[in-house]
Amino acid sequence: MSLRCLIIDDEPLAHDIILTYLEDIPFIEVAGQFYRATEALDFLSKNEIDLIFLDIRMPKLNGLDFIRTLTHKPIIIITSAYEEYALESFDLDVCDYLHKPFRFDRLLKAANRALEIHNLKKQASKGNAPQQTLAPESAQIAIKADKKTVLMPLDEIQYLESLGNYVKVWRDNDFLLTPRTMSSFEEQLPASTFVRIHKSYILNKKFVHYMEGNTIYLKNKRELPIGKNFRPIIKQLLDMEE
């Protein structure tokens, strides 16, 4: 399976570098190149695209405002020379943020993540159904995944990981992928047990081993990042010190 992609960047050199890297990534097909975001809008209205490599600072329409205009948003990988837009970018559910200049291995990692998201979305779309609801007093949650509804006890959920409009619900070493948003889970899961630690992660406190720096270590040795804006409340809720 290949991903059809666009490169949108006002710098010709940036196009050349990405194109050179993509020559060694067989599952990505370049469907078009644009030097202004405004030029890509018409193309996107007429063509199906899976992935966009997108710069931020461009004439007339910057990359983040461009994302906001999209009704059907492809997977987005930001490629920018400016670090200060990272937090705002992830608020728009981008797949990854590559800080220029970046190496081939870093772009490959982002591309592999994009392919994983693409495949998971395809899988989830086969069993897409109306969102399940969870009563506050319930001890389990109904999760729609792959044409099935699974009743999962809350105390088995280790953490939830966001993938755009989909969420991975992790337990042990496997997960269920459900077509829901993190916000919908956050509203329904008991705050006494589940903590938002990052824009992309909600954690069950019972599985925490310890916190160090900007990382939470789980009892099963998994490591989860702590978002900058979530750090103060996490320290309070987990009753931990640095």
C-alpha cells in the first residue's frame, strides 16, 4: 500500500531534500508539489491525498491556517525551521513535526508513523459506528472496534493514545482502535483515575511506576511523554515530586 503525498513549501531546496529522501521510501508516492498553500487547495478539492509534507511560514496562507481550512484533512507532517509552532501544530492533530534541517532517519520515522495511522484508519473505517457512551458510575466501557463492540473494564485500561479522530485504547501489550476523539473519552472517564498527561495521552494512574523529567514510566516499563501544559496538574494529581 502506498501513500499519495503532496509537498507544500515555498523553498525549492526543501522540495529537493524531501524528494531525495522519498526516493528511498517505497510506500510514498509524490502526487504533487506546491510552493504556496493557496495553490494546493484546488488540487485537494479534486484529488484524494493521504499525506502532506507542509511548511508553516509561507506567503498569503501559512501552513497552520491552511490546515484549518481543510474539511477532509490528510495526514500532515510539518517541516519547519521554527520550533515555536510545535505545540500549536499538535493541537491541529498533525502526525509529526520535523525541525529543519532534518536527516533521512527522522523523516523515515515520521513516514512510518503516517503509514501506521493510514492503515489504522482504514481498519477502523470498516467498522465505523455511532459513538458509544459511558455512564459516570460504570465500571466498564463499550468500545467499538473492527465491527465489534468490546466491553472493557476500566481497571484494565492502561492508557489511551490519540491518532487524530481515532484513539488507541491500550491494555497489556495490545490495543483497540476506535473512531472517537480524546475529548470524548476525557469527558466520560472518571477523573479520579484517568489523567490527561499530554495532548495525545490519557493515563490510568494505577499503572504509573514513577515520573522523571518529562516522562512517566509505567509498571510495564512503557514510557509516556508529559505535555508542557499538563505538567503542573500532573504533579498535583499523581502526588509526585521531581
